[in-house]
Amino acid sequence: MQAILDSIACFAEERPHHTAIVDNQVSLSYLELKQAIGQIAPALHLKRIGLLMSNGCAWAVLDLAAHCRGAACTPMPTFFSDNQLRHVIADAGLELIVTDQPERALALTQAVVESQITVAGTTLTCIVTPHTDGCSLPPHVTRITYTSGTTGQPKGVCLTGKAIELISVSLTDAVGAAGMDKSLTLLPLSTLLANIGGIYAPLYSGSTACVPDLAECGISGSTGVHADRFIAALQHYQPTVTVLVPHLLKILVEAAAQGEILPSSLRYIAVGGAPVAPVLLERAHALGLPVYQGYGLSEAASVVSMNVPGDDRIGSVGRPLPHAKVRIADDGEVIVGDALFSGYLGVPYRHTGEWATGDIGRIDSDGYLHITGRKKTAFATAHGRKLAPEWVESELTGMHSIAQAALFGEGRSFNVAVVVPSHARAARKIGPVIATLNRILPDYAQVRHWILAEEPFSARNGLANGTGALDRQAIAARYARQIEQLYAGEPLRAVP
């Protein structure tokens, strides 16, 4: 992280009035950002610090100030349940929580309000937690980023400042970031990808980082999106670069298809966090949207590979970036080497220089990485055919009327899907849409019957994580009765 802090200091001298970071209320130049970090750092006097906050300039200043002091900073996802957050507090041994949600934070622990501070125009509460040892940290760890916790309790991924710095620099070089770029963050800053792509990489390159409160952009939780406000945010900030999850990309594509005027400033739209249907990427390109799919995971300190202008292959997640080594194991699992995490908090870890990702994929003859599914989610049908549900789900969500889909069929003679429509009126179109898709899918991958979901899959209801990746086990449990009815010969929704 020192290289990023040094870059901020350098730009504070060379371009002191250039905008470094902005939200919906505050704008800080590079000089003002440097001063804000220096002013707030003394208040972060403890070693294990949690941030329970909405997106904004204050979040970024506090995070950078914590790194400046050598503290271990833990972003606390606001979409976690209270029980998950209590686990994070105890597991990470948080000594200080800085929050814009003091009532919620105080209810999570027997804590004491130490003070209130003003950071980048935002009044925040500092809460000192009761003494807890927590788990011991591996050497040089400055970030503990928690997985979604969709299976069991969240896991703390331990990262050094050096690993974060390496990825940030590599990402900056890959997208050709420059001082006139504006990066708009539309993901929660409690996610690692948003930290690196939304704060560290832009500030390392001297760009402007736009980090508005997501509610102001029409985004709530991990699936709630007010399309008009989302498009309005793009028009307001006029970014050159942004990162989207597939759900947001689909809304953007539909808006463009309906003639919505989108910012001409956009030159690079990264998409990741979950599988993306090639048909959706093709539609985006046909509409002139500069969309590029990438791939990464927290255990590899975020981004591993990505497509870039002039080196793009739809259906792949791009070539591995220079910092990453990627190979495919004999059973098809993707193995990543070099820039890696330092283990899960509290779990013994022997660093071997490689990490088995759990993803199944291949590298084509030109070096592009293709992700075809998850090792744990792939299943065999009753006919012995192996199937990665992510493939079919991405094809389903690439269709106009379907926002989310979860496929099931392990050991069965046919597959069924739980489907979330893209909007209320789309529900009646789902059957014909699936029938159309079935005509191009092999028989073992086709969807015989489907169930209309009661609500979107989200982190708040435990059916997805913060980036929208599904928790199939939880979805299967929620819809177990309906799924069994489908297999018992009582179809709720049959494909025509």
C-alpha cells in the first residue's frame, strides 16, 4: 500500500488541485486528500479497525489513514446479517469500529462510544469494543476482507499491503489508467474489488475516484436497483471507467437498447463477480458499450485475468494479468499462483505459492482463460452427463426477461430452475423465453420446468453474496417443496 500512499503524496505536490475523490456531497483534491489522511490518522490509534459505513469519501479517507498507521482494517459489509457482523467483530478481534450507523453498531456488541469525528464532511462515531484477543494475524496483514458467508459463517481473508499494491498497479497498467480518467464505484466498498478498482488503482494513477453512496445511485443491497437512478448516476458522474456485476450490466444493456443516452465518456466497463452470458456481452458490444469480462477472487487479492481493448475474447475472462500465474489441474480446476492471500483468519495455512480456486476452466491455445463452472456445484444428471449449472444460468440471465436463475438437476432425469423475472411484467414471458433457449441447448442442459421466485436472490435474504453469486444450497432449501413437486409429477411451471 505504500506505493499508493506515495502516489497520493506525489500528486498532492504535482497536481494539488486535481480532484482525487468525490461523492454525492464532497469533493477532495489530491492535496485535500493527503491532508485529510494526515489529520484523521491519529484518531485511529488502535490496531484492529472495522469500518461499518456507506460508500463515500469518508470511507476512503479512513481506509487509507488506517493503512498509513499500519493498522489491520476490516470492511464490515452492511448487507451482512447482525449475527454475521457479530462474528466478524469477534473473529477479527476488532478494537475500534468507525461507523455512520452507530445504533446498529452499538447493538452488535457491548461497546462504548469513544468519540465522534468528522471526516470529509461526514460525522462518524468511533466505538471501542470490549477487549478481545481475536485470532492472531499473519505477518504484515493490513486488510481482512470477509467472504459473503453464504455457507456458514463468513471467512476472513487476510491480505498484505504488498499484495493489494501489486494488484492495484497491475490493474492500472492493464486498463491504461491515466490522470484524466474518472472511475465510478457502483459496488459496496466493503468488497475487495471495489477497494482495488474503485479507490486504490485510480489514486495510484492520479485519476479521480467517484465513490457516491449507493442509495443515491438507486442501488440497495445486492440486487435492488432503481434503473432510472442508476442511469442518472452514470450521466451525472460521466465516468470513463466503472465495474459492474452482471445484474447491473443487464440493466445498462436494456437501457441502451431502449434508446437511453449513456455517457460518451465511458471507455472501459469491467464486468465480473458472477458468470456472464456471452449473448449479453454480444448485445453490449452491438450497442457500442465497451464491456470487458474479468475474473478474480479474494484469495488471489482480487483480479486475476481480464479482457482489455484490443485483446478481448467474448466467452473468456481474458488473459491472466502479469502479476498472476494460472494453470489448469488434471481435473480441470483453475490453479492461481503468485499474488495470493496470507490465509483465512484463524485457520492454519501453509503458503505453497498456489491456490486451488474451486473453479473449473480451461486455457485456450491463445492463452485466454475460460471459466466453465464451480467444482463443488457441478453435478451429474441421472443419465450420467456432467453439467456446470453456472453455464445454463448465465444463458438464462442473458435473456431479456430473466434477472436471476438457479438450476437444479443432480441425479435427476431433467433440470429445473428457480427464476427471478427482470421486472413484474416479464413473468409471463419466462416460459416462452426458456423454450427458445432450450432449442439451442443440448438435451442434458435443457430446463424442463421452472419456479417463479418469491423475491430476488440477495445477501440480505441469504440467497446470494454481495456481488450476486448464488448460494444454491440456500435456494434449494428455500424452494425444496416446490422442487420436489416438480420431480413428483406436479409441475408448477412447465416449459411449453
